[in-house]
Amino acid sequence: MDIIPRYNVVHKLEKRSLLIAINCVAGLSIFFFGYDQGMMGGVNTAKDYYYNTMKFGHPGPDGPIIDNTLLQGGIVSVYYLGTLVGCLVGGWFGDKYGRIKTIALGTGWAVFGACLQTSAQNHQWMICARLINGWGTGILNAIVPVWATETAEHKSRGQFVAIEFTLNIFGVVVAYWLEYGCSFYQNGESSFVWRFPIAFQILPLLFLFAIVWFFPESPRWLTKVGREEEARYILGRLRGETGADMGKAEAEFQDIRNIAELERKTSRSNSYFHMLFGIGTGKLHTGRRVQLVVWLQIMQEWIGIAGVTIYAPTIFGIAGLGPAKRQWVAGLNNIFYMFSTLICVFTLDRIGRRWTLYWGSVGQGIAMALAGGFSRLGQNAHDSGDLGKATSYGNAAVSMVYIFTFVFGATWLTVPWLYPAEIFPLEVRAKGNAWGVVGWSVGNGWLTLLCPVMFKALGEKTLYIFAACNAITIPMVWALYPESNQRTLEEMNLLFASDSIWNWEAERNFALLKEQNPELVQAAERGHSVVDPETGFPHQRKGSVSRNMSLDVNQLRTHHGDDEVEKQTFKHG
């Protein structure tokens, strides 16, 4: 394949080794995302940062005393404004110019932002730097999950993305313990304590920028833009071309090409505005998919992870832990959090996305309610002077925090990031995933501003609100979110073709369309062969088959004769 540069790893690696290499690169980006999120917790407690440079607090006996909470919160939350803008840019750029170039663009912006943060001299400088850094993160978050899902096989897609989010929490762990170590440098007085952890993220970003050019473009994006020869070659290297693997790549390629032709008829309706309101998308129902991914990401925050992050130090204090011990307990919690993500690696493709969310909501809801209850009992005991009981109840609350983060890491951490990268049409997949990042940005920004207010007004009762949100997600997922597990990306258009919003109607309609459009689901059919039994080579497609396909079961009609079936063309609703 002369079109693809010789230095590309696609010529050297194939099948699982190539997939692992791709996901290592994707994981490097997700590691940066986790590191960047975890970094500000330690930066905010550095004396030179909050007292000398940003001037929003002063030292107290047990840590910083914040004088200007609005400025502190604004420096943190402006990052999410940056990710919101960045993801929209990344989605547009990724669908137009490809996944690899978009990863490079996002990495470049993130490096620029990190350099500005490292050298910040005042809060205006830092706010601008955080905004730019958020742009880069938003671009990467919009495109990296898409690149990973478009190269993975549908039977192991969830596993590979789950591994990436293990690296995400590993980034949080590295940030925490690096900052913990730096806090001892010159008794925590030096600017090195906060500047070095910020600068540290530049190293993996530079490595990502350098190495991503050696990796193959998404074969699905290449097919969409008409570079079919490259797409077919890359798919062959990803799936294999010999032995039992013969025909797999060809079947998948035909599915992608067919669905790309079908979707091309809606190319006039590909703007973010059209997507949000579903204008002109007909049976693709893009607007419904946008609403699903936005609210899934918002609910990921409202089920309590942001609240636990903010309230955990208070719970640890109730348990009688001093400032130094609290740091150790919080650090160990992050390590358990990281290991919990490995559960998702082995279960996500076995039990599916929906059941993963179900058991996560149940476990998290119970843990949130008990954490609130034990916190109240601990505070009552402390107020009455019974320090022994206060410590016992506090320890129980700490245990609930550990259980909550463990269950969250095994369930809700990964699915809201995987689902948006799976369910959108090829024509707008990067833009669709960007809508998921919009939901995450809104949810995070919302909670960053509201949590301090809620905890000040309601105290531990805020945790009951999070427990209730977990309960709400169970019927929400059951009724509205179709299962994407063990289904090809090309089957998603069939899955969302129903005019009804209800999951059971989507599944019923999907079964009918799958039967009526076999050309779209070759790669998903177990035992189905697209190999000519006489020649041993894959069947070649003659002409365009997408003109005979439809996503409307009521529009399909068949005429029998000479073993040929004719179907009406795709109709815009």
C-alpha cells in the first residue's frame, strides 16, 4: 500500500497487536485527561499558588483559608468552558479532516495551555491558560474515543475503551502522588510545588504529538471521504486476511461502504444546530441521540462523583483523621478507584452497557445514602462529646466513600464516554461524540459551582440528593437507552430508526430492519460468509446496494422474480 507512508505501524503490526498499539496511543491521551483533572486539587493547596500568585487565600493552621471562593472556583471551572468550546471544534475538525490530524491539533493546544499555566504570574494569566488548556482537552475528548471505537471489533469495543479509562484514573493517581511528593520541597513554600506538576503533563503530550503520525487513520472516516483503498487495507490489517479471519475485513468494509452511501443522503443536515434539534435527519433521529448522550454525561456527575470529591475531606475529618492522614486516605481511595476500572474491562462486553449502568446505580445509590446517614450520626456524636462513636460513624462514612468510588470506577466512569462514540452515524460521529463532551462540560461546570452552595446549605443531606439521582437513572436507562453491546457501529442506524423514543420499540424495529437489510449487517452475523466457496476470495460488490435499502419498515416493499429483491430508497421524514 504505497498511499500510506512506510513509517506507519499498520505495515508492521496486525490484528490484536495493532489494536493494542492504537489503544495505547488513545490511552496516552486519556491519561493526560485524568492527570489534568486530578492536578488542580494539589495545585490549589500550594501556598505560593493561592497566597503569593493567585491571591485568593491565606495560610491557616490546617491548610489554606480561602478568602475569594469565586476566584478559586472560577479558575477551576473556566477549564470546562474551554472543553465545551474545544469539543465542538474537535468534532467539526475530526469529521472534516480526520481523526489523526484532530488528535495532533488537540495535543498542540493542550501543550500551549500547559506552558501558559506553568508560567502564570497572576489569576488573569491563569484563567486564560486554563481556558486554552480546556480547548485542547475538549478537542482530544471529542475525537480519541471515536478513533478507538472505529478501529476496534464490535465484540471487544467496550473492553478496549475500558482499559483506556483505567489509564485515565492512573493519571489522577499520578497527579495526586506527584503533588504529594512535591509538597515537601522547601517545606511547601516554593513555586516549584505547583509549577512542576503542571509542567509534567507536557511530557506525555509531546510524546503523543510525535507518535500519533505513525498510526493509521480510521478506516471508517477514510471510507466516508472516498479513500476506500486505504480503508480496505487498514481493515485487512486490523481484522486479518488469512485462515479463519478471511472475509471478516471484507464483510465489515462492505457494511461501512453501504452505510456511508446511505448516510450521505443526509449530508445537508450535518451542522450542530441540525443535530441538536434533529432537523432534516429523517429516520436517523440524530436529535434523539444527542439528547441521550448529553443527559447521560450530565447524570454521570449528578449521581455523586463530584460531590464525593468535594465532601470527602469533611467526611475524613468526622472520622477523626488529621490533615496528614486525610491525604493518605484520599490517595489510597484514588488507587482503589483505579483498580476498580479493571472490573469494567472484563464485564462491559459480557453484560452490556445497560446492565453495567444498572448495577452501578444501585451500588452507588446505597453507598451515597449510607454515607449521608453515617456522616449525620458522626456529627451528632461529635456535638454531644462522644468522640468514640463519632470516630466509628466517621469510619463507616469513609468506607461508603470507598465503596462509592469503587463501584463508580467499575460502571459509570466508562459507559457515558463509550456510548456517544458508538451510537452516532458515520457522517457525524465526531460531532456526535462532541455532544457527549458538551454534556460532561455542562455537568461538571454546573456541579463545580453548585456543590459548595448545596453543601453549605444542606450539609450531608446533599448526599441524599445524589442517592435519589442514582435511583432516577435506573428507569431512565431502562426506558430510553438501547443496548449497543455486541452490535457493529453500522447497525446503530437500524437501532435508532424507530420513531418511538422507547427502548422496547427501538429493539422491535431493529429486529425487523435487520431482517430486511441484510447488506448492512454482514460483519455482525455469526457464521455468515462473504467468501466465494469456489474461488476462496471475498465476493465483490457489483454496483451500489445502498439504493435498495431503507431505514423505514413501512416504506419497504419487495418484488419477487428471478431471485432478486427490490427495496425502496431511503426516505427523509
